[in-house]
Amino acid sequence: MSIKRTIKTKHSDIFNYYKDKCITSDGCVEIEIGYDGYDKSKVNSDNSIPIVSDWGEPSCFACNAWTGVQIENDNGDLNQLWNSPDVKHELQRAHIVPDSLGGSDSPQNLFCLCERCHRDSPDTIYPKEFFKWVYQRRKDGTLKYRTYSQAVDECKKTNVNPAFINIDKTFNNKFKTMSSHGSVISESSYIASLVGGATEIQNKINQIVTSFLLAKTDVAQQNALSDMLNSLRDFGVSTDKILNAIHWLEELKPMDNN
């Protein structure tokens, strides 16, 4: 039975080591000058990312997802903030060079990562490769942004309108449409939910449009329109999109020849 080793290095130690540093696209770590973020005059912002994007809002060093915890005022204790229970719960201390490969527990060999990024990060004896992965992860964005972008691409491949992607429904009700193989829901599950939801909405609208166009009376058209609006609301589609749908259907009405 393996014994879990205790890391004595604090989150604040890691923060203080990296708070004034940036990562370049080739995996180098460089000093950046300035408080609380990027000083673009000191580094090439097109070719580098700040490791700590906001000192007072602890976020994952890779994807930059915010923990939801922030400093209360300008005089707040940043060390206390980064060592707070909520930050320690949201951000794991990840080794750059794993301890199993000889990596130390020093601040320069540790990184504050969310659970998902910690799981996805490379285990390697080559720090540059780790930092290149971090650079690309930051460019790819947070989980919501990454999965939305991929869902848009998938929708386009199958001629589904990406406008029907409802990201809030997926992320706010994730356990109703997805399950997890492990401690976190996979990104492919989020993408499947986003694309599947958009496809479901489009198919429903297509059915209602067909009923609308085949309707012989104004009453039948109104019933089809009512079905569409109720369906869209059930799917969580915004009011603006509902109004656009109404306008679209109005344009589809046959012209009165009399």
C-alpha cells in the first residue's frame, strides 16, 4: 500500500515564485515587470502569456479558469488569499518534473493547476515541453471556450446551425445530460452535449417549419408557431433567437394572391 507523500511547499510559495514571470511559445520562462498582469512593453504579448494573470484572483496557471476567490481590497494579504481553503481546494500543486522522475518540491518545480489541467498535463523530465503545453492550453482557453469552439466545428460538419448551441444549459445542468468516467467529466462529453442539443433544437424547428408551411388555415399556422416557441423555451433558447424565429416564419408565409 503506497503512502501519500506530503508536499510542504505552500500555494503562496508557488504564487510568489511565478507572479512576475511569463511563458513564451517555445517553452521559456522569462521575467515580466509590473504588478497584477501583463506589461506588454516588457514582453512580446503575441508570443508569451503571463503565468499569473491576476494576483488578486487566483486562477489555474494553465487554462486560466478562475477559482471564484478574490482579494477583498487592495490592502489584502495575497499570501493568505493563495493559502485559503477555497483556493487550495480548486488549485492542485502539480509537479513540472514529477517526483517519480526526480522532480523536487521546490516552488520552481510546482504549478498551480485545476484538477482537469493537472490530469491532462504532461509527465516529462523536460520542463520546456511542460511549459509549451501550458502555453497552448492558455491559448486554447477555458473548458467552456475550448468545448464551444470544437462544438461549433462539429456542427458545421453536419450542417447544424451553431447558433443553436446552448452552452449555459449544458454547463448549468451537466449531470442531467452527461456522466463521468472518473473524477471529472470528459471534454468530449461536453462537446457531445453541446452538439447533440443544437441538433435536437434544429430538428424540432425543422419539424415545426414543415407543419407551418403545410398548414391550411391561420389557426393551424398559429398552433405550429406556438409549438415552436414553447419548444425553444423548453430548450432554453434566448428571447432574441425566438424573435428571429418568428420573423423567419413570417417571411415563409405564402403571399395572399387576392
